[in-house]
Amino acid sequence: MAAALKVGVAGLGTVGAAVVRILGERRDTLAASAGRPIHVTAVSARNRNRERKIDLGNVRWHDDPVSLAADDNVDLVVELIGGAEGPARDTVEAALKAGKSVVTANKALLSAHGMALAELAEEKNVALAFEAAVGGGIPIIKTLREALPGSQLSRVSGILNGTCNFILTKMEEDGLDFDTALSQAQALGYAEADPTFDIGGFDTAHKLSILTSLAFGTKIDADAIYVEGIQTISRLDIAMADELGFRIKLLGVATRADGGIEQRVHPAMVPRSDPLAQVMGVTNAVQISGSASDITLIGPGAGGDPTASAVIADIVDVSRGMIRQPFGIPVAQLATPRRAPIQTHEGGYYIRLDVVDLPGTAAAIATRMAEQQISLESILQKKPRAKAPAAASDKNTVPLVLITHATSESAVRRALMAVLADGHIQGAPQVIRIEKEK
Ligand code: HSE
């Protein structure tokens, strides 16, 4: 058998520890699959003394991950530190510059610097592999990069953040409030170190930017993504969604149309019959549509073992000498995308307003919608069945929910500015885009 591949693992959190453990547990099978043994020869982490339940007896410890990247006894660097800057970026750059392949789960790093890092990898003819960066254990990177060359893709969308899906599921199924559900997600190890990345939609945006590039053959354009998180979703919205036949999901959506590429991350009303609405808990899902494809991949999106399994798939590829262009085609040939801004988005809308309960207010609001050519599909003014509290206010307000037919984002924004100026509502309108089945 060929000489062993010597792997250095930088970052020993949930995923890093699982990588080291599984490489040990499945040593023989992986050696057969990889064509040579895979040995972890070096590791790096901030805290040496943490109990990780893995054997690090014969492994060199580096306090500095950049020195791990320079270690002569390391052929391939696995970067699981996280973060777009600092030690993660320094380690990946050092490894690539030294002509070593890199396997990473770092979506923030790729979203910010993926193009430059991929160019460096191409120049050095080494791998920059990142199956674990999106969708945890779902093989979505390989699928987009390698499996669909005969299909002109028009849309990629999905539930890309396990923490948000877990929170929304818990709010719906157990009637939990947002904070309690978030604490549970953190206790289970799903959430990012800074939960704002999850609940604010930024983690989804990082992942979406990578999928968009792979799906459409365009340069990563993360700044173009419209991002909303799930912080404003109330139990009242979840109860209303239930009454209307929807589930609320945080989606990342990228579409290619005549106007350019639209990339958006926001909570969406998904019809309960859509496969994405069936995806509960920490599970992720990605839908790909194109001239010859209509695929939904569903699987574990976070957690140690599924993410580690994706990391190991990349390690096995590298050990077999499979060095691909990280984004499928050379970076220099990726197109610069034309941006379709959110204002041009067209679709249905759920609009919840806390309306002052006086004669004529609903009619006045409907008039403001009509002025913008917004056609209403339904108007609900009733307390939902669930025991969700209406917004507290000193005036007597009731929740009024409008469901619109397809209209443009800019029309909705203009109508709501007028409604706000009329003074018939309390607080900010809640606007949730409806994601129709294709
Ligand atoms: N915090 C991420 C999530 C982890 O919840 O999906 C996987 O990227």
C-alpha cells in the first residue's frame, strides 16, 4: 500500500474531535477506500486540557495552527477553527502557499475569501475542499460541482441552518418561546459560537453564497445577498402560518433570471405540502432546479459526526489524488454576476399588522394596497386558535393578516409606508415572503 497520508487537524471542537475519532474507528475501511492509510499526525486547539474522548497520544500538538500548517509531518491540513479572518485564514493560506491541500468546513472564510483561496489552490495544484461547509452531512458540494453538468440550473434553495430550523420547529411543536428554543439548540452543540450568525441569517448567507457560485458558475458575491433573520418571528406568526396551511422556514434562495441573480435569506411561508416544509429539527435540505434537474437533498445539517463524515469524504478524495478546481471551473472563468436586488423580487406576501380596532381601518389599509396594484388573496382578523399572545399595547389592537397575490417587493414597501403614515397600526409591520411550490 502507498505511504500514509499525514493529516493535521486545526480546531478540535465538536467536529474536529469527531474527525479524529472516526478516522481512528474506521481506519481499515478508510485505508481501503483511500488507497493508503490516513494518519492524524498533528493537531492544534486553544485548550489542551479539554476532555475530548479521543486518543492524542502519538500526535504532535501545536499551540499555533499556522505552525501545524508548516509541520513537515503534515501533508494535508483540516481547518475547523472557524471565522473569516485570524487564525483560520492564516492557517489555510499558509498551508496552500506551502503546497498542501486543505479541507475546511469554514463557510465564513470561503464566503469572504473563497475566490482568492481557490486561485491560490489552483496555482499550487492542490485541493481546497469544503464539502462540510454547507449542509453538514448532505453531499451538496459534490452534487453541484460534479453531478449535474448537463443541466442549466435556474434555482438553488434550501434550509441551510440547523439551529434556525430547530428553533422554529421547537416553537411550533412545543410552543416554546424563541429564547428557550435557542438555549436548547446551544446546549445540543448546534449553534455557532456567536448565535447571531445563526439566528440573524448570516450563516445561511455564507452557505448560500457558496451554493450560488457552484450552481451558476459565478464568482461569490456575498455582499449582494439580502439577509433577514428569524428574531422577529413570534408564536403568533407560527400559529397564523399553521391556520393558513404554511410552515415558517428560514430559507436561502438563489435564482437566475433575465434580471440577473437574486440571492436572499429570510424567513418564508412555505406551503405545508412542499418538501421543504416537512424538514424539521436540525435537518437541512437543498432543492436544485434546472433544465434537467429537480432534486431535493435532505439530511443532517449540523452536529459532529455528520459534518465530520463530510470532512472525511474530502480527505479520502485528496488521498486518492483527486484535485479539482474548488468551484468546478477555474476561478478566472467564473462570471461576475449581475445582481437582481430584493426590490425587484416578485411573490406573495404575508403581512401582519397590529391594527387599531376602529371602524374603517381595515378598509383604509386595503385601499393603500390597491393603490399599489396589490391584489389581496385573503384578509384575516381573528385571534388564532393557539394561545399566542397578541402584541401588548395601550390601544386596543388586533392582529390583521393580509395574504397577497404575487406582487413586487417595492410595491409592498410603498404600500406599508403609506399604512404606517396613516397611523392605523401599532409597531412595525411583520412581512414574511411566501415561497410558492415550483
Ligand atoms: N450553526 C450551523 C447550523 C452549524 O446550525 O446549521 C452548521 O454549519
